[in-house]
Amino acid sequence: MTLAEKLTQLTDDLAIIDDPQERLGAVVDRAKKLPPLAETERTDANRVRGCISLVHLVGEVRDGRCCFRCEADGPLVRGLVALLCNFYSGATPADIATFDLDPLAALDLAKNLSPTRRNGLASARATIRAFAEKHSLG
């Protein structure tokens, strides 16, 4: 499934929730089920710069596809960064490096966030993209 197809599916899944706050709540609830990062992964090297919240993001490439996991100190930020990690996981580094749409904006999740949160999430997205570019074969 391409990232564009994944975005369409995710948009369809969240479209059933009309209220933006409830949509954010659903994203936060999904992230609660994710296991936390290991203590050894919560390092300065894995910290996302530009986030006011403490956010760690770990990327790896398995069988030519990226896999991302995260941890954040706040439930809302954790939910949104986890959504980004889940969205980009399974894609090739080249696909991520060339995908320009912001999934949070496309899902109408970013407009109700504070500017500092939006900037922090943009930093998380940039971290994912930088990882993909570093591991892209092309």
C-alpha cells in the first residue's frame, strides 16, 4: 500500500468521527495500547529536537521498509507522534523521502493544536523524513 493509499484509508477511518476533539481523543486512545520504548532507546540521539515535550523516536529498516516507534511525555503528543510513526512504518525509505503531504494536516488534526505543538510535530515528521533520506537507496 502506498503512503497516499494509506492516507486515504486513515482519512476514511477517522472521518466517521465528526468532532475534531473526539478525533484527537481516538488518536490518543490508540497510542495508549502501544508499548513504551526501552530505557536504552530513550537517549539523546533519539530525541526529537524542536519539541517542547520530551519526544523520542526510533527508526529502523527491516527488509527494505522503515519501522518507527516513539515515546512522548504527554498523551496528546504521544498519540500524534505515534500516528506519524504508524503511518510511515511499512513504507520504503524512498517513498517516505518523496512524500510531501503532512498526514496530520490532511486528517484535519493539526488545525486545533497550538503553534508550538504544530512546530514540534513538524520536527517529528522532519526526523522521520531525515531517517528515510539517510537510508534511501536512490
